Amino acid sequence: MSKPTLKRRDQFKFFFPIQTRWADNDIYGHVNNVTYYSYFDTAANSLLIQKTGFDIHNSEIIGLVVDSACSFQQELSFPEIIEVGVAIGKIGNSSLRYELAIFKQNQDEAAAQGHFVHVFVDRKNRKSTAISVEMRNVLEQYQLIS
């Protein structure tokens, strides 16, 4: 299997800093693979909250993750401050594909990278719901830079 082309810092407009935690390390002394997905989820939702005003507690719609992937290039460990770059790869009618990359401090190439897809649904009945024009307009500003 060939290595993916590594994403670079200059492809992203939104970064979310995260301090790794003691509990993130596994018995092998590095951040456990499942924790990377937590970093992705935290950073992508932070983009929604900070830039679109999305109210995770009271919004009539919520985003459900329906697809995700991560490629690991370099180990992370505690204590380390990382930055997660978040970009929008595709905006559908009711879905968003996020492109994400984790960067170590002072590094331009991703230590890990991946994607996940949110499908927006009505909070109560879980039926697919269109992304609002206002949210769409804001998110278009964060599309992945080639």
C-alpha cells in the first residue's frame, strides 16, 4: 500500500490546538489510535461552533458521523501540544466532509490525516435535514486549499 500525499499546514485556514493528556498514551508509550478520532471530532465541532455559531445543545439539527478514516504518519505522545487543521472537503445538501490533519508544533507536514462525514438530521426524528444557507456560506470559506 502506498503512502498518501501528506497534507500541509498551508492547505488549512482553521486550526484547533489540543494538549495531549496523560490518559491519551497507551501501553506502548504513544497516543492510542482511537484518540486521533477524538481530536478530529473535537476540532471539526469547534469549527462549527466558533465560525457558524452552531449550538450543540439547542439546535434543531445535529450532525451524525457516518464515515471516518485516519492515516498515521508519525507517533504522538504525552506531553505534546498539537494543532488539528480542519477544512471542508465537500458540502452536500445535508452532509459535510471534513478534511483533517494533525500537526506537531513547528512541522508543516501532517503527523496524521483523515476525514469524516457529518450528516445533519433533525434532533428529534433523526431525518436528514438540509444545511442552512447561512451555515453553508460560512463553511465555504474553509474549503480545503489545493
